[in-house]
Amino acid sequence: MNLDHSILTILLLTPLAGAAVLALLPEREGSKTHAAVALVVTLLTFLFTLHLPWHFDYAAAPGTFQFEKNLPWIATPAIHYHVGVDGLSMWLIVLAGFLAPIGVLASWKAVNKRERLFYTLFLLQQVAMIGVFISLDTFLYYGFWELSLIPMTLLIATFGRTENRRRAAIKFFLYAFIPSAILLVGMLWLYARTGTFDLPKLTALAAAHAISPNNHALWLCSLAFLVAFAVKVPVFPLHGWLSENIQEAPTAAVMVLAGKLGLYSILRFSFGIFPEQSHAVAPLMLALGAIGIVYGSLMALVQNDLKKLAAFSTLAHVSFVILGIFTFTVAGLDGGTFQILNESLAGAALFVLMGLLYERYGSYDMRDYGGLAVRHPWMVTMFLITTFAAIGLPMLNGFVGEFLILSGTMQSYVMHHVLWTVIATTGVILSASYMLWMIQRVFYGPLGLRAEEVKGWDLTAREHLELWPFAALFLILGVASPYWMKAIDTYGTIVATKPDTMAPGEIKHIETETYRTTGTAFMDPALGAAAQGKPTPPVNKGARY
Amino acid sequence: MSPNLIAILPEIVLTLTAVLVMLADASLAPGKPRRLLGWVAILGAFAAGSFSLWQLRLVDASGPITAYSGTVQVDAFSVFFHLLIAAIVMVTLLGSLDYFAPPAAMAEHSETARLAYTHVGEYFALVLFGATGMMFMTCSVELLMVFIGLEISSISTYILAGFRKGQGVSAEAALKYFLLGSFATSFFLYGIALAFGATGSTSIAAIAAGMSTTHTPVLALLSVAMILIGIGFKVSAAPFHVWTPDVYQGAPAPVVGLMSTAPKAAAFAVLLRVLFNAVPTLRATWLPLILALSVASMFIGNLGALMQRDVKRLLAYSSIAHAGYLLAAFTSTHPEAVASACFYTAAYAAMNVGAFLVITELSGVDETMRTIDDFTGAAKSRPYLSGLLAFFLCSLIGIPFTAGFFGKFYVFSAAVHGGFTWLAVLGLLNSGIACFYYLRLMTALYSRPLHGEVRGAMARVTPSAALGLAFAGLATLALGIFPGPVLSLVQRAAPKTIPIISSAPSSSATASLTNGQ
């Protein structure tokens, strides 16, 4: 039987069915049935996601979608159940699949009451997330996009850490919902102009400048899309919800709170439907990205609260991605997309580790800690590995992403790109400072207040199980990045465009250079050829930088 | 059977059932259980709905049925609203059996229940009479007939609002509703009189034809404005909304579910007929009025709801806001506009009746749970009911894969089609404001109880109530995932009955005349 055409639907239905089972399963005090069922369901989902890289056709023409399914859903307006995967979304889906079982494991002890509610919502969140990544119909996409808000809001409101949880949850919802409402108007407007919600069709229309002759309206529409996504990322001035909610949310929820949904949406929808407007707004986004990196890093430096530190480091890391993708260079786009994976993995690992500390000592305040390395040799090891991945130590994954992004910015033709590159590069130093300082404050030096009182234990078998996959992936993604790039690059090369002034030969030259300097000796030579042999994408005549 | 009788068969069935229930109630000894009467009423509503479906087959076969000298017209449009009203009545009755006619064991605990116990037959009969009036409103193409229907439905709902006997708030609600309501009805009647003055007829088709030749266009304008005020009151559109919060707060919860949906659906049906069928030529005049009503309702409803602590008042303000969203559909001339308005009435009915039924179940006959604080932590003791309420609230917010989302989606896409993108922006911004208060309630359900435990009814949900809840829940879900069948019905309803006129008004009006007869 050929799974290719139904695999995406199966990916959606597995967690959905799991959620339904969990909701109906009676709850008993002290039983771990719900957690176990959730673990099985998420592992199963992860297994199914692996089908995608296994059967992905790397030779397919760039810009085409695989594992596609297109069924009419509603006749008028013409809404389709259209799902598909390309090089951009494939690894993100696998990532979502990978993080879910870890999230369940991380909640195993942390969530000990109202487990039915927790795991049901967690699986619904999983459904919404996978749905966002696979939808190719803007309407369907919007459905999952909005749906992702509800489980997260309830998770934060119910399982938040402090008394502030309800306020934080509502803040999260409003921050995300109001721009999304305007996004819906944008989609309705697009539908009124084009008569379709289908993303590939819209992309084709956009490339042919056939959406609307009204430039002004197009601009407003593109902003409606971009702002809605930027809030969810979050991009620098729109990050008001982030730190509060990262502080409140339980570990499993925090792992999927920021970053990938919004970034993916920018790459897929803003770049796909509004290429010209995205190019034109690039100088601003580059600036915001660079400011976000420095601002986030500086804020992270002065935090005493571990979760706040992680929140601002998240802001800095997603800003790196923003910086990369808005350069519209192959290196920047590839690096940015790759960095989404890195950021999610490193962030998730960091949150899991912090959660472990909290389980043991009941505090996220660094002033309570100190000298823990004596008691937790394994934990400090994992903390260090994660830190190195996050700050971009060569050999680990973070380095590949950051390097590609920064070299992409340098090659870019956006205004003041050298300035922004220089500013962004300081982020690398700053991130090393705050992360290493955190390690020092928590694990070395004199024993802190709590450490005296509580006898902590080192990692248990379950916790080892949660953390080693991360460590392994950091290394594998770092040394074998071309395996991932192979898919991501099929997307990056079609979005990257070059301005008129540059001869095609030079671009190719730069790309080759980039790949060589990234130290990816493992690079598949066929891929390099493929990347360079791509027909140059349509040149953007209207855009001026 | 004569075509006349066929045309009003659902109404006849409802009336007969209601009379039967009332007589049976009078002949039963006081204190005897009257639960069975409720089931008879439910059956009556079901039969009325079935007959409407049968009418649809006749309409499909041989075009719209007109009866009683052209005062009643049965077409896909009227059948849609008949079905909707019958469904609302059935679900409300299912949900209110325990409220008004509880099983004997339950009634002993509650003072209110014992008081209501003696008049419960009247309740069932009044609901059916009200439904009869609403059905007449939707199938009449003669304004005087519409008025009679309006009166029948209004008077029933006035009494129903006061059905929590022995409670001051309920009596206040009924009186307030009655005084303001009769005032508004008189506006409506005055509007009809002025339309007659301007065109020499009260038939919708004749008014449409007469509008282009009238010598007194001022009268015509005034009549439209008056009718708009009358209907605006019934659908609780701002600035005619002042009665809503008080009445919703005082009336019994299941009755609120009914009267916030069914009479509104009927009133919107009348408004659609009047605006698009009778006076499409005056679109330039009534469009600004509709825009003003829509924007005012959205803002007053949502901002008002932000201040509320009482859950029923909160939902009252939310229903004002939803009237505003619905009015946004009227701004379009696109055929989808009428269809989207119809769809929204159905979507709103499903989720709002559902929400009020859950509140009925949660807070019981004595309505012990009033404010958001009272609902705090309800999910702990009653997980399924709370989950259901959260689901209905999601739908009211407009979260995808629920009825509310498609409702909003169609309404605002109609507005965008009509060229009113700014209205869609305002409307969706408003739904952003709205989610603040819905979420406050929703997160409260899932928080820790404030006073150790939640007050309110702890009785098990009886099968009848569960059936009603399941129906409302499934309808909300189905309209959100497979809106196709309902959508195709409303789309069929829209072009046939209501010709969308943008240019060449007079010829189109006569076209509708010939089409309709």
C-alpha cells in the first residue's frame, strides 16, 4: 500500500484520535494512564513523521509539493482540504513530531493532577501545529493557526506556575488573536480579488503580478499577514507577551510556544504571496532582527530568573532567523530555516533542563542556586552541551545556522547590511556571555540557598531518555548538516532572488564559497550542483533597495 | 389538501399541539407531573419541522407556494427559517424539561421549581405559540401578516421572560420587555402604515413596484426608518438594545437561549425581505443606517460586555455584538450576502442555545451561579459540561472548526465583497475585543474554585437534557466542519426569494413580482 497520499492526513488524525481517547478516559488519582497513552500516541505520530524524509523526493522540481492531497471541502467559497509538504515544511513536521514525546516525558512528574485535561490539550496543540505546517489552502491554514491558540491558552491558564497565570494566558491570546483577525480580513480580500484560497495558485498569481493592480491595498494586505506572523514569532517590538508566558507555561507547552509557527508562516505565506512587498520591507525587518538579537541578549544578561533568561534568549534566537530570511540570499534563507530547527531543539532542551531544576528545588531564581555541579554531574553535562549548541560552538548545530545567516546578511543587497551584520555578530558574543554566566551561577561557585536545604538527585533514567536525543541531534545536525540542507535548499533557492546589478555567475560563485566555508565537507556534491544549476528565479524589477 | 393549508401546515401543527398541551394542562390535577406534556410539545415541534422539509420538496418540484391571496409564500427561504425555529424550539424544550418539569425527586429541593411546577403546561404551550408567530413572520410577504406574526411571538416571549415566578428580577424583566417591546412594535406598525401611504399597499411585492412611482418619497423613507427601528429592537441592535441585559438577566436561562435566537432569526428574515425585496431601490438611504447600526452594535455590545460580571448579562451584551456582525452582511448586494446572513442566524442559534443550556444545567433551577466568580473552577466538578461550555464559547469567539467561525467568515467576506473592507476590519477587531470577556469566563472555568468548591446544581444531567446539549454541540461542530448542506440550502434560498438589485431597480422589482407569484 502506498502511504504517500494519506500520510499527512494520518499525521493529523493520530493525535486527534489520541486527544479524543484521552478526553473520554476516566481520570483516577495517582494513575499515569493518561501520560502513558499520550506518550504512545506522540511516539506513533513521530514514527509517522519519519515517513516524510524517508520518502521525500529530492529530485522533484523545486516549488512543487509532495505527499499532496487535494480534496474539495466546501464548494462556495472554494475551500479545499489541500495538504502537502516541501523542503521547507518537511523537517519542521518531523521536529514537531520529535518534540511531542519529549514534552510528555518532561511532564511525567511535573503534571500530577488534572492529567486528562493536560494531555488532551497537549495533543490538540500537536494537531494544530502539524495542521499549520501541512496546509496549502490558506483557509485551512488559518483554521489550524487559530486553533493552536486555544489549547495553549488553556494550558497556560490552568497549569501556569504562579497566580498570574490567567492574566498571562489572556494576554497571550489577545496578542495573537487580534492580528490574526486582521489577517483573516487580508485573506478575505485576497479571495475577493482572486477567487481562490489555494496557496500554490496564489503564489503563481503573485509571481505574475495578477493579484490586484491596487498596490496600496496589496501593501496593506501584506502587512496584515506579516504583522500577524511577526507577533507570533515574536519580532522585536511585538514580544510583549513572550517573557510572561514563558514564565508561566509548563515545560511541555513552552517548548512549542514561540518561534517555528510564526517563522514558518512568514516563509510560506508572506514570501509566497507577497514577494515584492517582502523584499521592500526587508531593510526594516533586518534592522528589527539585529536590534532583537542585541536587545534580547542584553536583557538575558541581567535576568535573575532562569525562565526569563530563556525567554529573552529565545527572542534573540528567533531574531537571528528573521535576520537570515529577510536577506533573500540562499545562504540566509537556508541558514534561517535551519536555525528554526536548531533554535527549537536548543530551546526545548534548555526548558526541559530548567524544568528539572524546578522539580528538584522549586525555584527558577538563579540566586537560589550555586555549586550544583557537585551533586548533579550529569545534569551539568547536559546543560553545557545545550549551552554550546545554543551559542553556536563549531561542530554543533547552532554554528551552522548562525554562520550561514551572518554570511547571508553580508552578501545581501539590503540597505546597511554590513552594519546589521556587525551588530548581529555581537549577539554571538553576548549569547555566550549570558549562557555561560548562567552555568556558572547555577552550577559552580558556592552552594546557593536552596541547594543547602534540598538534597537533589541527579538525572533519572527517564530524564536521561529525554535529554540524550537532544545531545545526539545537536552533534548530528552540526556535522551532517547537508543532509538537512538538501531539503531546505530546494526551498531557499527559489525564494532567494537577485537584484539586477548582479551577474548570475557571481551569485553562483558566492554560493559555492558559502558552502565551502561552512565546513560542510560532507556536502553532497550532487546537491551543490543542483543548487547552482537552478534556473534563476524571476527577477524583481519593481523592488529598489 | 388545498394549497392554502399546505402552505401553513407547520404553523397549524404547532398551534394544534399548543392548544392540546394547554387543555391537557388545565385538565390535569395540580401537582401531577407534567413532563409528558413537554414531550408532546417537542413532538409537535418535530412534526412542524418535518412538514417544512416536505414543503421544501414541493417547492423544489413546482416553485414557491403562495397562499391566502398572496400573503403567505413558502419557498426555500421560509423553509430554512422554519427548520431553524423548529430546531431551536426542540432543543430548548429538551433542555428545559428539567428546569420547569423536573423529576419529582429533584423538585423537592427547590422553591422555584415547586412554584413553576404548577404552570409548566403553559410554558410549553407558550413556546409553541411563540414559534408559530415566528414562523408566520418568515413566510409572510404581506407586512400586516408579518406584524401579526410579530405580535404573536412577542407576547409569548414577554410572558416567558417572567416565568421565574416569585423572583423580582424575572418580573422586572417581563415588564421591561413588554413596555419597551410594545413601543417598538408600534414603530413597526407605524412604518407599515407609512409604507401603505406611500405606495397604496402593504404587500411586499406591491411596495417594491410602487416605490419607483410614489409621489411621496419622504413617506417611503420614513417607513423604512420606522421598520428598521422596530426590527432593530427585536434583534437588539444598538441603540435599541437597552432592554437586553436586564431581560436576559431576569428571564429563566433556557428561555434566554430561546429568545436570543429564534425571534431574532425571524426578525432578521423579515428585515431581509423588507430591505432586499420591498425597498431595494432605497438602498442608498438604508445602507448608512445599517452601517451605523452594525458598527454601534458591535462596539456597544463588546465594550459593554467587558464590564459585566454576571454571566447572563455578559452573554446579553455579546448577543448585541453578534447582531452587529450579522448586520454587516446586509451591506453587500452580492447574492452571498443574504446567504451569509441566513447562515449566521443558524450558527449563532446553535452556539447560543447551547451555551444557555449548559448554564441552565450548571446553575440549576435556582440559578445559583450568576457571576464569573461563581463559575470559577466548575471544570473540576463538572468536566464535561464545562468542556462543552468552553466549546460554545470558542464558537462565540469564532475559533475555526466551529459554527461561529464560519458564520463570521461568511458575513465578513460578504462585507468585503460589498466593498466594505473597513467594516470587516472593524468587525474582526471587535471579535478580538470580544475574546477578552469570553476567555475570562473560559479560563475561569478551568481555574481553581474561589471558595473551596463550586456552588450550583450538582444533579446529574438527565438523558433529555443530554440529548438537547448533544444536539446543540453537534450542530455547532457540524456547521463548523461541514457547513455544506446548510450553506447550499441558504444559497438556494437567497437568489430565489430575494433578487439582489443594484441597477435597473424597477425592472428587477417587477421581475421579483412575477417570480414570486
